Amino acid sequence: MDVFTYLHQSDVCIQNPVVIYQLNRLQNNEIKLDSIKKAAYRATDKKLKNALELTLAIFQKFQKFQQQ
């Protein structure tokens, strides 16, 4: 199961293009979770920071779901 199927089954609709893009990159192993953590920490724009933090939260929740 991929992260987008997980979100769909959880009745979650993501409309933020930054979140969708970053989730796709994480899923395809194009970027590491640590890179997003660092980017969120360094972000000066509040909207970007929130989008990156949301991406982290979603992907970490998805990883926990996969481990069950």
C-alpha cells in the first residue's frame, strides 16, 4: 500500500501541492525524512514550514501503520 492509498482509506484529502509533491518524493525514496525535517526547521515562510511539518506528520503516521 502506498501513502496515497492509505490517505484515501483514511478519508483524508490533501490539496496542498507542496505536501503532495513531498509525499511522492518520500514514497519513491527520492528524498529522506531527515531532509524534510531540516527544511522545515530552516523554513522562514510560515506556509512552507506548515506544509513540510504536515508532510512529516503524515508520512510518519503512514510508516507506523505499515509496521503494524
